[in-house]
Amino acid sequence: MRGASVMGETMSEQAGRVAGQDTGREGGQGTGPQDGAAAGVAPGERQKARAAKRALVKSLVFELALPLGGFYLLHGLGMSQWAALLVSGLLLVPWLVLGMVRSRRIEAMPAFTLLMVAVGALMSMVSGSPRVLLVRDSWVFGALGIWVLGTLATRRPFMLTAARSIVAAKVGEAGAAEWVGRWDHDAVFRRHLRLLTAVWGLGFAVDAGIRVTLACTLPVDLVPLVNTLQWLAVLGGLFGFHYWYVSRHGLKV
């Protein structure tokens, strides 16, 4: 489940860029007091940005670097491929549990990740195959990609839902409700959010398919490293497209 929470955090952060375009425009149209208010919140926004970056770095360390390094270290010390994969996959469990304890609520992505860790471990114990553990990682990404794409058929696609929480944090519930209300009368707004939702959903669905192919064809020792590099490449590509799109269409804060 390497990178599952990283994925959730980055998607929410990128969704926030879309959210900011409306709050920024509405606040920017005023003069005097409104400009002063915007300047007054700048330090707070910078502090939030630094906190978000620290959280992202920690997620990269505990969900990518630690399991990956743990596998090669344990296997190098003589553990079998299966045992090294199983133990290294469990290294992120304390991190996920600690995150939910600190937030004092059960987060959907960490909870789902923990469930997949448990199911994958049980299945691998029955089969005794390390490749079952390697394929396990694709479940989270595949399920999330399908779910994100599925929201396109609803009145609340993923990008709208994810961005709303960012808007509420910036301008309060009333402002968030007004922002979400644009969905009902702004066709351009709807098109932008649907396209971004589709790109992220397809990206994660394709990533899951690539993971399965790699897990079934490459030598087991190579799969953890290749999967990690491949995930960073996919994430970088999604980030790059998202940044280009919001900049091109005036959606960036």
C-alpha cells in the first residue's frame, strides 16, 4: 500500500488549487478592506502550506522509503522474499494508526489501506506467494481510480467534493456552500472539474494495471523498486498536467 495516503494528500492539495480560483477571484474583486483582509491571512496560509509540505514529506518517508528500504534490508539479511515483503509492508501500519489517533477520526484512505494490508497478508499466507503481496498494492489504486471515475456520473464529482473542504477552511461554510452552488449554473466550472476528475481517476486506474503487470512479469526483487519509481512518475505526470491545466485556464490561486 505504498503511497496510498500520499495519494490522498496530493489529490486534496491539488483540488485546493481549483478551489482557490473562486475564493481568490471573489476576494480580489473588492478594494481596501478586502485587500487588507487578504493580506492578513497570508501568514496563516503560508503556515498551512509549510505544514502540508511537512506532512507530505513524512508520508513519503513512512509510506514509500521505509517499506522499500525495509524490504531490501530484510531480504539482504537473509529473509525470504515473502517474509521480507510481508514485514516491510507492515512497517507503515503504526504510521497509519498514529495518524488516525492524532486526528481523532477514522480516515477512509488509511482505514482502507489497513484493510488491504490485512487481506493481502492473509491471502499470501494461504498461497505462500510473494507475488500476491506485490499485486496487493494495486488494489488500493485500482479501487480509488474506479471510484473517482464513478463520481463523474453523479452531481458531485470527486474534485468538487475534495475541493469543498479546502474552500470551507479558507472562507467558512457559507462561502463553501456558495462555491459549490456554482456547479448548478456555471457550465465552464462543471467542465473543468469533470475533466480534472477524469484525469486523476484514469491515472490511478492505469497505474493499478501497470502494477499488476509488473508484479506478474518482473523478478520479485525488482518489483518494489520499479513500482515505487513508477508511482512517482505517474504522480509527477498527474501533478504536471494538473498544474498546467489550472494555470492555462486561470484556475490557479
